[in-house]
Amino acid sequence: MHQPPPSADPRHRTVEAPAGRLHLVEQGTGPLVLLVHGFPESWYSWRHQLPALAAAGYRAVAPDVRGYGRSSKPAEVDAYRMRDLVEDNVALVRALGEERAVVVGHDWGSTIAALSALLHPEVFRAVGLLSVPYAPPGGPRPSDVFTGMGGDEEEFYVSYFQEPGRAEAEIEPDVRGWLAGFYAAMSGDTMPGRSEPDPHFLARPGGRLRDRFPRGARPAWLSEDDLDVYAGEFERTGMTGALNRYRAMDRDWEDLAPHRGAPIPQPSLFAGGSLDASTTWMADAIDAYPVTLPGLTSSHILDGCGHWIQQERPEEVNRLLTAWLASLPH
């Protein structure tokens, strides 16, 4: 397999897609690996994986998901339903001149990656999931579940994000400070202790998420320059495009009803952090993998790691990804 020089620079491109345009960063040549970010991030969350995958002989491509960064940001909430984000991924593969790809996602990107593989197995030959386990479509309406999670005294962050304009009013006056706190609240080395209020909830009435962020804590993985990149993107774009993903969840529930309970048979990888609520709260989904991910060939829980797994533990994640990719049939 051709191996490009590790020093090959990442390239920024924009391609046409159902969203209008998708901005992407690519590095390397070889089999295509699509890297899909989550909230509140951008292609930049894969900065450690792009050169590692390129050096291992892959064409690594990290787009800004629609609503983020330099990709298009449709105004209507309906434009952020999962089926449209999946079609963006398909269009991206085609725009890159490829027929098939491996898709890897983190956070919301994990769900986008999983559903890309489920809905388009002819395009996505394998799927890697970071932090958020695969749970097949189905179950009760999402908004009903989230509304009941906080009780009378607290509100779950997803319900908070789902109300148009509400989270924007908290975040946008101080994007950099809010992002720093949010990243710290979910990082293994800075998250609040078990005896402290859970930052996934806010107090009723009138509470804010940032009231429960660690004060003055900076995760080891997040440099001032890294924070500048993330804050700069959201200062420019605002938060609505990113938050609209949460506001489309009930529409996804309706759209994906025909796929209720569907497994993903392609070869798959899962990696989560032992301290990440996305992983621990969904332990039942991980336990169900023999049924829901029958092609699972690599599964790992990283001890002491929080939510931002590929940034908190880049070398370890790179080793897991490259070993798994090397094991896939070509």
C-alpha cells in the first residue's frame, strides 16, 4: 500500500452536497476514511487522527458537518434531520471520486456514522463509533424521554438545547468561556466529582448549564490555541446550526421508524471513556452489541477517559483505529 510522507500537509476543500456546500480537510492517499465530528466541535476535533491515518496509508477526510464551520447552515430545523446528514456523507464520498468508504464518528458524529452505515451499506463498508454507542432506531419519542429525566428540580441539557433560541442566549455572549467550561465539564481530568451537581442538568427555574461547569479548569488536551480555533468558528457562525441537531430528534424518530431495531452488520469498532456519561448511561446499548452490531471486531473502554476521546487520548485512539482499519477486508 502506498504510504504518503507523514509531513504531507492537510488540504482544505469545499464540495457540493445536499447541504449546499461542505467544507472538509483531507490528508493522505489510499482507502477513504470519513471522520464525522460531534457537538460542539468541527473538523478540527480530528486534528490528531488526520496525520496518523495518512501515515498509515489512508485518505483521511474530516468535514464540517452541516451547520458548522465553513459548511452551509440551512435555517430550518428540518434540514438537520439524520437522513439529510447521512445524504451529505454519501454525497461527500461521491464528490471525492470514491465509491466506498469507512465512516468513523464521535458524539453526534457517531450516530451519523452509524446511520450512514445502516441506510447505505453499499457505500459504507465499515463503521467506527467513539463515545456514543449504537442504539437502533425505535423506542419512545425522544422529547418525551428527555422531558422526564430531570424531575421537578432539574432539566436535562437536551431538553434545554431543543428550545429554539434558549441555549443561544446563554452561550453566544461568551462563546469562548462557555466552550471552555463545557469541554472541562466532560473531560476525564477536569469533570466535576460525583458529589457535585451533574453538568448534564440545569436547575429549575432559571438555571444555566454554565452554572455547573468547573471554574477555571482547563483540560490537558485543550490548549489556548485549540480553544481559539473552536471559539473562532462559533463566534463567526453562531450556535443555531449546531443546536438544530437536537431540535430535529423527534423528526428522526419518525423518519427512521421503518428501521426500528435494525442491526448494523458491517465490521465495526466502538471505543468509549470509562468516565463518559455517553458511554456509562448507555451501558445497555453496549451489552446489546452481539445483536445490534454483529460485525463488531474491536471494542474498548479507556480507563479514566472522558467524552472527548480522540482528543484526550489521541495516541491510544490512533492505535486502535489503525489496527482496526488494517484488519478490514479491502
